[in-house]
Amino acid sequence: MGRHTVREGRFTHRRARLVYDDAGEGALAVYAHGGYVSQAVEDRMGMFDWAPVLDAGQRLVRYDARAHGRSTGDPVDTDYTYAALADDLLALLDHLGAAEPVNAMGASMGCGTVLHAAVQAPDRFSRLVLLIPPTAWQTRDAHARANRESADTIERDGVDAWLAAKAQQPRPAVVADIPEFPPTPAEQVLPSILRGLALSDLPSPKAIAALRPPALILAWADDPGHPLSTAVALADLLPQAHLHVSRTRADIRTWGERIARYLTR
């Protein structure tokens, strides 16, 4: 992350060793990534630029979710629901000694993690940044069914068969140039992750409407796994929300600056 020294840390929670990167100084901001990747893979993909956030005086902690990247995890379906992953995030805040409310950011699966953590412990968060919110509520059933079928495919035919099927699916044009990488979770854990995500949904609209932290919602267009309907619904539900939709890769590259301005204004 440029000129900022990255410090690696780790702690144990619910049978898993969770590993995180800690950089910068200032107000604490934590980030939860999307499913199947890791911090290192996101950096290699060139997804998001975190340098502006660090340059704006934030202490940025990004962690590898349970069973992803450098973190460990067991093949237990319920360990990978959004609510369970939110418990990991809250445990990270405890480990970091976060006595004051923090800024929390999450993409896709990480967005679900952050929202569940905010509902569970609303006083622990000052601002939320919700990147590419995933399918939710009415659009969730088809996604959950596909995840369960994918878990069955991996157990029956192996992870390569699942990846081959995924490769046949069209990618959103806005991110079509981003390289894809193999999933970071081990093959024996992937079915549990898929089934845990199939059991997941965002918190209820009523619970989200009760949240008080301001929220920045960053979405991109034409992605069935991250439909604009979820982002728009969140913007309508959250009392203090700003929604920005990107339709080009160049505009996605502005997200780091947008986040930095939002967290420090």
C-alpha cells in the first residue's frame, strides 16, 4: 500500500486463526473482503485503491475472512453465514482494542458481514461503506439455490468442475477486464462456505432502517450477483445514505478517493 508500512497480525476466535494487515495511523477503519478471495488476491486483481484512505489519515485494517487467504477455518456450514462472519469482525475489534466507534467497510460478502455486525452492535460503528451489496431478500433465493448446487458439484466432481462451469457464465462488462484467480479457501472447506452463504441474507429491512451510522454505498451496474436493486433498497432504508453507481472501470478506480473523502469530511 505504497509508502505505508503494513504490519501483519493474527488472533484466534472460534477455532480459527484470523490474519489481518494493519497500516497507517489515525482513526480506525476496518475492511471485509468478498467471498473466495483474500486481501492479497484483491490487490493482485487491482480491485480497489486503498492509498487515498491511508493518505487521509486512517488506520486501515484489512483481514482475511475465516478460511480465506491466510486465515483458517473448518468445514462447518454455519461458520460462514453473514451473522457468523459478523461475529468474527466484532472479535477483531475486541482484539484491536477498539474503544471508540470505528469506520467499517465491506464488499459483497463483506458488505453482509458489516451490516450484520452493525445490527448486532450498532454503537461500535461511526460510518459504513458498503461496496457492491449482494443479492438480498426477494433476489436471494435463486442465488442461494445456485450456491447449494455449486457445493454439491464440488463434492461430487471436484473444484475444477465448479470453476469450469463458472467460467461459462458472462461477467459484468464493468469488471470484465479484471483478472480472475482461483478461490483461496481449500477445496474441502468450499462446500461449507457456499452452503453458509446460501443460508445468509442481509438483515431485515426493519433492522437496517433502525441503523444510525451514515453510509456510503458504492455499486456497479449489470451484475446479477450484486444487483442495483439491493443498493437502491439500502439507500432508501438507511437514514443517512449516499449511493454512487459506477458504469465504467475508470469510475470504479475513483472509489478509493470517494471513500477517503467520505470518511474524513
